[in-house]
Amino acid sequence: MSTTQAEQGTELEHERNDGWSIDDRCLNCNIARQLAPGMIAYKEGGEYGGLSTVIRQPETEADVEKMYLAAHACPTRSIHPPADRWDGDSDPYPKALDEEGVVLLCGHASPQTYGATSYLVRRPDGTAMMIDTPRWRPALARRYEARVGKVTDVLITHLDHVAHARTYADAFGARLWIHEGDLHSLPSADHIIRGTEPVEIGPGVMAHPFPGHTAGSTLFIADEKYCFTGDAFFWSNSQATLEVAHSVVYQSIRTLAESVARGAEELTFEWVLPGHGDLHHLPADAER
């Protein structure tokens, strides 16, 4: 039995047919839509303005791989293959972001972070860091370290992504980081980022306080290339630009605007890697 099967528990009724389907537990977290574009899209009229549905069945092996990517990332385990057949090797995570393999997607998003995407970033010395956290499973912790090596640090971008952070940090024997502005959500953190100046987490990895979405929102930038934004901003495929989610700013939209203006002058990166929203490769010299 696969990890996904074991974790599904009692399933809600959903449409059963010879194809892929999505049941009504969908959170509208967007993770499936970004991992299987063109096959999973908005279902109009959902409770939150449009949940996810399968709009096209996979036609190629690459399509099937994308559907399994979405299924094993879904926080509510709402995505089902035909007849709920789960091959033992269908779980691709952790999944390398690109051919360089520096950043890997953790998959297995947690409903306690509303399906936020979490990441592993490899370091040249053979260790790795985790940015935000997937759902907690001991087997996942073992799998991640087997793939990327010793995880030395768990970096939390902001207060509503703290679920499982302490548990993963303890399992890895890793240092747990958060900004002082959101420390009340994770008082057991080992290292506290203070103020608004950048802080070096380790060689090549910088924390950039970016208040606005929350008081303690922090960007983590690795190698001046990979920018882990939490929910401070994200790429919008539909608008083909960087965006902020005005409707879920918990601190101050004015403060967030100030952070964005400062970041446009000071930050260098190529990859936009948010908790929610679309991932995107943006050349470092492109206008943001």
C-alpha cells in the first residue's frame, strides 16, 4: 500500500469512472492547478470562488506524471487516479525543481498550512535546508534526508506556515528559524531573525525580512537565484507578472508596498518560489 493510500482514511463519495477525478474536500489551495496545468483547473461556483476539477484526462506519460505530482501534493488527498490505483512508485517526492537539482519540492502539503508548497534546498557541503514544511510523517522525514543529506535548518517564512515546524526540526536535529514579528506563533524557535536587515542563515542563504503580509514575513534567498517568498508575493501565470494577494494581508498593505519597493532595489533572484501561487523562472536581469 502506498503512502497516499494509507493516509486517505475514509473517503468521501466522489465521481468514480475510468479517469482521474477530484472529490469535494478540495481546499482551493492552487497546488494541483500549478502542478498539472491544462488538466486541473477551477471548478466554477465553488464555496470559495472556484475549486479544482479535472478538465482533461492525461494523454501521455508526462501528463500522468504531472497528475501524480498533483495527487501526492494535495493536502486533502482529493485527487484520485482511475479506480484509485496507486502504484508503489507513483510518489515522485522530493522532486527536483530543475536540472540543477539544487531545489526540490517536498510535495505532501499540509491542510494545516492550507496546502502551502514547501521546499528543500541543497547546499554545496552535502547538507540541505527546508523552507516551510509539508505534512508531518516520520517516513517523509526519512525520505527527504535520504535524498538530500542532513537537513541542518528549517526556515519558516511567516506565522501561518508554522505547522509541523518544530516536529521536523526535532526529527532532523535542525535549527528552527522565524522572524521576531511572528515569534508568537512559534515560541520554541531556536533562532530569531530581528529587525529589517538581511541575516545570513548559512553560506549562500540569506534571510530578508519582508513585513506586510504578516509582521514577520521573511524571504529566504539561496545563491542569489532561488527566492522563497512564503505568501509575500507570487507569480501569476494568468497575468504574467509578480503579484501580492491583497485580500490576505494580515498586517498592512502599505507596509507590504514598502517592502516590495525596497526589494525591487535590493534583491537579486531568478526563481520565484511561493507558498501559494505559481512558481516561475524569471531571469535575474529581467524587470520585476
